[in-house]
Amino acid sequence: MTLFGRTFDGAEIASLISLLLVLVLWIGAWRGNRDWTRWFRGWEADRKERRDAERAAEGGDAANPPPGAPRGPWG
């Protein structure tokens, strides 16, 4: 095979094919991670909406908790 005036032997052709396959693998992994992140953000937003609705139904104000209420993960 000749490309740009250079002749490639079998080993070089195999390495080019393997590099292209690795690129396809990385793109697939990136897309999967991106889709997972998008799903998780949507799920988290839905969960927050349900939690805020439950708090509002109980009579508490989710936006302005009382002064002595624990805040953050450590209280």
C-alpha cells in the first residue's frame, strides 16, 4: 500500500488499523460516559423536585430552612 509516496508494509498497516480501532473504542467509551452523566443529572434533578414537593406538602420551606436546621452533609 502506498500513501503520500511512502510504501507501508504489513506491520505498519496493522498498526494503523489498531490505532483506528483504539480511537473508535475511546469515542465509544466517551459517548457512554457522556450519556451516563446526562442520565444521572436528570435523575438527580427529578429526585430533588420530588423531595422539594414533599417538603412543601409537609409545610416546610425547602428554600429557607429554619436557623437551627442542619445544613450540608455533616450537619
